[in-house]
Amino acid sequence: MFGGIASLRYNDTAKALWCAAYSETTPFGAPINGTGLGTAISGTPVTGGHLGVGPGYHCDPGFTMSEIGLITRWTLVKNLTFSGEVLYAFLKTNMAGSAQGTFTSSIPLLGAATYQYGNMGTASLNLRVQRNF
């Protein structure tokens, strides 16, 4: 059996800067059109806003990734091993709600689509046959 967990967290200043770069409001609801946290942190007006936020939107780029798995191996004859592994991985994101992307040249990878934020998990099964010579 094996597992692991990793977490990434940002302080309030980093959250506000990150969120202001991608959305029309900061995580605290202050507009970034030249007032509020958008100017208090950087000292200059923040322009842009590449996501139109939807109801329930909460911006916090931090996340936690965890996994747990089980592996077993069978060696029926010398130098021949069969193994099976089951793994479950879970991503807990601190983002919430939805956002509507608009294509801009400054962020070419962000397409014009609706993004739904939420936690997600996945399971996998890996089977392996190994022969040693």
C-alpha cells in the first residue's frame, strides 16, 4: 500500500495578484478597474480581466493533491513477475463556481469557453508482466 499528499497555498497578496490577472474581480470582491486591491498591491491600475465570473465564483489558486494505491506482485517462476496496481488520485481545488473565458492575445491558451471549477478524482488499474533475462 502507498499514498501521498501535496498542497499548494498562497498568501492573500499572491491570491489577489493571481486572481486579478485572470478575472474581473479580486477574490475579495473589489473591482480591479483601477481601484481596490488591484491597485493597492501593485501600485498601478490593473487592467484586463479575461474571465467573466459566474454565480458562486471564488478565486483561490491553491489546491491539494492526494493519492492512495495498492500494488501486488506474483512471481510464479523465476524471472517472471505479474503485478497489478490500483490507484485513486483526488484533486481538491480551492476555486469554486464558474467563469466565462474570452480569448485574448495576452493569454492565448485561455479559450472562449465556460470553465466550471470543482474537485475531481480518478481511479486507474495497471497490469504488468515482466520477464527478466
